[in-house]
Amino acid sequence: MVKQSDRAPLLDWEEIPPPPDPSLPGPLQPPPGTEHPPPGKSSQAPAPGWGTTTKKTRVCSPTKAVTAVVASGDRSPGRPLPDPRGPGWARPQPLGADRRAPFPGLSVRDQWEEKDQIVAVFVVTFDTRSGNMVEWCLPHDINLDGVEFKSMASGSHRITSDFIYFRKGCYFGLACFANVPVESELERGARMKSVGILSPSYTLLYRYMHFLENQVRLQLKCPGQYSPLEAFYEDKKAVLPPAGNGLVTACPTWSVTTINRCMHPEMKITHPAGCMSQFIQFFGEQIMVLWKFALLRKRLLLFSPPPVGVVCYRVYCLCCLANVSLPGVGVSVPELRPFFYINIADIPTLETEMSYVACTTEKIFEEKKDLYDVYIDNQNVKTHRSHLQPLLRLNAADKEKYRKLNEQRQLLLYSQEVDGDCTSNEEDLFILFFMELNNRIFQTLSEVAASSDPTLTADHVRAMGLDPQCDRSFLLDLLEVYGIDVALVIDNLCCS
């Protein structure tokens, strides 16, 4: 049976207020029951079935976090991931976005909050005669071709519940899936449905995880009860320009390209230890191999059997490995695009992509080697590209970087436990570690390229945290991909 949430409301919110006054002695908790409307919520009375009641709470949290959804149950959302572009990165402001009142010490990016923009809400069901099909949607004329397969991953009949992030054209989607046994020969003993939403950005999709989980359980118990979904869509729908044929297919000018071109915005993580922490524990030292492939903007495909929700977060983490905050760096290289969950219907799209990160549950992708550069089967990282195979081997410099990352994690955990430090978190540390590593590499390369003798020496390479011999092929690829004109005069000696 699908595990029931221990939260009564169908949609739960909590707001993290501005940073606490430094003069106050630590985190304070207001009296229980203090209620307030959620940010961006319409003044209109909520429709029955998804009204919200919340408590304002001052929490010990990074100042970058603006909103959070209360954690509950094994798959419930936890706190938001920090902006992977790091402190001080100015996020582009989409048209119509609200700005919060200025807070001391907060950058423009920290003060900015996107409005809810729900393009569509839908219910997908598995029919024993027709297979996956869109059972219901709003708006009724929106093109949802393929969503029936994206929101119900291949192999999902073996599990009871899952959540899936995916991409549909220039929109992002989040769907919650559930599978319950029923005494029905027509349904062959099982009823499977997914309830999902589409938005121009995945930044705010996490807010509705609880709502979608509860709605899919409602659809399984009482099929055809769409009134809560109708009320939700009316409250959150985006105003988008219709295409000539009546289908809402046009992307708003501030959507994916504007918001996600140079950064990967915050997401919600369901794992209580945090997305990045789990990512590090899962891949271990292999993170340094994945980091190189991400920085080279390769096509990265992760395979895992269902459930696929946690694998979608690995897609996000992989994108974070390649962040660079130096101005002008990476402008001419392909964007490392997060596609999240994909299936065979996405093959025509992937054939045109120069760089992406995606995950799948379909083993057939492993045979289609023209679609990817690196194939990650759970913890097994491999490539069929001969020139990339040397990058699969960890060298001493890689192990040293991984040691430093773990050392910083341990120091952070110690300061949190002993000193009660709540100003930093593991996700910030992870993102900043790789951003600073990338910045150091490109800063050195830029300085050498601008010098009178644009020759990269072994000392330069060591200063970047790389191995002069073992990382030679990586450096040559990096210089070519980013179009940096320097000479590399390091002998390609044997590297163990």
C-alpha cells in the first residue's frame, strides 16, 4: 500500500523569514499556532480540498533560503537547495516578478522570489487496454503529448510510489505516482496513476509535492474527483500567449533560457540528510571523475531502476559540479542542460543536444551510444569515447581534492554539533567547493592566456589543483572546449 502522509492539509507551507537579528541569542520559536498566509497566495478564499494553514517559524537556516515546505514522511520535501551559483550571483528577474523589501546583507538574488507559474495540471492513468494515457488536464487544449510516459516511469508497476522531475519542451514538470492493489479483473489487480504539473521553471515545483502526493491518493481512492485540481489551477495558472491553433505552446520570454542559462535554481530535497550529502555518499571519490565530465560539458546519462525521484536529484547535483562565477567564462560553450527523467520518446530531442544531464529507467539507452558520452549505471561510470577513457582513472590530485572536501564536511558537522553553528550547511559547502575549484582553474588559465608568454607550466597546473601528467588530456580538452589559447608544454608521462 502507498504510505499515507502524516500531514492533514493537502498543501503545507512554511515560510523562512528574513535573517534573524544578530543581537538575538540564537534561533527563536514563536508561540505555536501563529498563522499567516503563504507567500504569493491569492487573497481569494482557497477552494475546498487544498486550503492551507501554516505556522510562522524562525528557523536556523542559511539566509539564501526564502521558502520551505515542511518535511513529513519518507518522501516529503525537506529544506530547499541553495542557489548553486553561490553568494552574490544576481539571478535574472523575469517579467512580472515581485521584489521583496531590501534586507540588510542580502544580494538582489537573495531578495528575489519567483511568482507561481503553473502552466498545466494533469492526471495520468495506466489503462490495461490502452497503456499510459492522460485522463484529465487543465487547460483542456494544452499539448501534453508524451507527458503520459514522462510522469509514469517505465518499470513503475514494481513500486508503490515515486516522484518524477522531467522536461516537456521548454517547461519543467513534477509528477507524483502511486500504485495500489484493487480487487478488479478489469484493472488486473492494480490501479496506477500520476498527478503532475508543468511550469516554466523547476525552482518552485517542490512547493506542491505534498499537494500532488495527496491528490494522487485521492484519484486512486475516488477516480474522477478533479475539483481540488481545478481550484489549484485557477489559483496558480500562468497567463501565457496562446498559439494560433489554440494550443498553449509558446514559451514566455522569461522562461527556461532566461532563468536557467547560467545557473541551476534551488530545488527541494526529500532526503533528510540533504541532496548533496547523499550524492557524495553514493558516488564517493567518483565525484571527481564526474566533475571533469561535467566541466567538459559532456552528455551525461544516468541509469537506475525505479524509483527515479532520487536519481532526478543526482541530475541536479551533477549540474552543480560545473558552476563557474567568473564573468565571461563559459559564454561560448554549450549549456549543461538538466533534462531529468527521459524515455525513448525523447530520443529525437537528445539527438540534437550537445550537452545535457538526464536519467532514465530504460536499459535500452545503453545500446544507443550516439546519444551520450558518459553512461552512469548506478555507481558504475563508463564511456565508449576512447579519448575520454583516461579521465575515468582517479589520480593523486583527484584523491587529494576529495580528501579536502570530506575534511571541510567534517569540520562543518563538528562546528554545527559543538558550536551550534547554523549559518552554514553542507549543500552550500559542496556547491562553493566546486565553484571555487572551477574559478581557480579558469582564473589561472585566463591569466596565462593574457600574459606575454601564454605557456601553461607544471607549476600552473599544480596551482589549479590538477596533476601535470595525469590531467594532461583533461586540460587539453578543457582548453579546446572553452576556446582558451594557451600552450601546454608538459610531457605526457605514464600516470598510475
